[in-house]
Amino acid sequence: MTDRSYEGEKLVIRRHYKAEREDVWEAITDPARLVRWFLPISGDLRVGGRYQLEGNAGGEIVRCDRPSEIGLTWEIGEMSTDVLVRLDPDGDSTILTLTHSPMPGEFVPGTGAGWELGLVALEKYLAGDLPDGRAVDWIAASAQEDLAAAHELAEQIAGEWVKVVR
């Protein structure tokens, strides 16, 4: 389940995962696990350190309160924004809330769709439904029909974000 909103200049996504908070925390912070569903990460992965996601954003880790919250800058090109990920326990499940700000309205559909596709992959990873290996490798090896379906899902999600922004 995804709850999406655009509050002022904040893009907010909430997702419910059928996994303990500690497991979700490890999946989003351990480089060996992150690479399975998202992107390879390098750098000084501690508060005050800088990180780089392969082929994507980099920035500084500004807050880390294990296992409930991580905050970082999101720097790509000339744009620098902030991302805060909060994990709240919900019985034996976890609610993940991602806030990305400031986010000008024209960037919301693409950015929202990008985050949501990653969070869908996280759900599949936590459920054991992803292939072995790095996500970038198994995505590259995917059949054309799988890639077409992923593109269609991205377009659908971006369309939902357009509705939220309006």
C-alpha cells in the first residue's frame, strides 16, 4: 500500500512493509543489501560522511538514529535537496515514510515515480521475490517485456503524482 502526498514543497511517500523494523533498517542502510534492490553505494557511510549512489545522486549523511530515522542531502546536478526516511513499527510490520524536500512541483511526478519504483523493489526484496545479485545487473538482463512492464508502471505512478500535485 502506498500513500503519496505533496505538502507545500514536500514529497511524502508512506509504505507498509510486512517485515520487522530492524530488517527494513538493514535493507536500506547495509550496502550489501541495498545493492540487491536499489543501487550500489560508496563513500563514508556515517553521520557527516559523504555517499554516492552509482549513476545517481550523492550527498551527505546528516542524521542517523538506528533503527528509526536516517536523513541525508540529495545532490544531483545543481540541485540539492533533503531526504528523510523514518521507520515506525506496526506490530510485526514497519511503516516507512520518505520525505523529500524542497521539491518544486515540476519535479514531483518523475521523482515520486522513481522513489516509488525503488520502494516497490524494496517490498519484493524483503519478501524474497527478487533474483539474486545486484539489482542493476538483473534489471539489465531482464527480458524486453519485463522492461516494458516496468516502464508502464513508472508512467502510471508518474500520472498519479501529476494528480497529487494539481
